[in-house]
Amino acid sequence: MSNLDMKEAIKMLAAEKNISEETLLQSSRFG
């Protein structure tokens, strides 16, 4: 999976959960 695909997936997930991409990245990084 390319880095761009990853970013798009994160954007969609963030939109779905109605949170920011940064919040999503932090939560996935820390467990």
C-alpha cells in the first residue's frame, strides 16, 4: 500500500469518525 493510499484511508476514517487526522494518527500510534 502506497503512502498516498494510506493518507486517503486515514482521511476517510477521520471523516467517518468525525475526528481530525492528527487525532486518528496519534490514537493508532499509541495503541
